[in-house]
Amino acid sequence: VDRDTGAPKGIAFVTFTTEDAARNAIANSPRVIAGYPIGDVLPAVSRPTSTATAAPPQFLPTGPARTAYSAPPTVPSGSGPVDAHRIFVAGLPHACTEEELRNHFGDYG
């Protein structure tokens, strides 16, 4: 939710219990929530704490879930390290609720 307007941004961060669970969710989760298509599901990147070079991603999505995309995601220049337990979800429908996100990604851990 945008802090200034209160409007949904259409993004979410989802935290998993293990790195494998996050990796599995990126690679295998359907790209539809509550009947609406969603955008990218990527490794979450922490905000940088210094001007040091960002760490390379620890894993990248592979498999059939990535076939619709032309290139694998990368960590943006100047960003912090990959948070291996979290994913970033973009392109969510504005009506998507936390409960729908939990139902969608809950099977992965």
C-alpha cells in the first residue's frame, strides 16, 4: 500500500521458512492469483546498507515457469544482497488480499 495515498501498489514481499521453499515458489508457482495474471516473481533484494557492490543472486528461477520470459531476472545494480528466504511479487491485481497470497504461496513453506 502506498504510504501517501493508501492505494495498493500491486507488489508484495513473501517470506518463506527456508531458502528451498522460496526457490521452489519462484520456479514452480502458477502466475495467476485469484483468477488474475500476475507479473514477475523474483528473489527479494535487500536495500543496500553501503556503497559496496551488490552480491550476485544466490539462485535464479528456472524451469517451465520461466519459459514465458525472455531472460532470467538479475539483481539490479547498486542493490543489496539477495534475501534468500523472501521473494518479490509484482503485477498483483489491486484487489489481491494477504489471505489470497498466503493461499497461493503457502504450499511452498
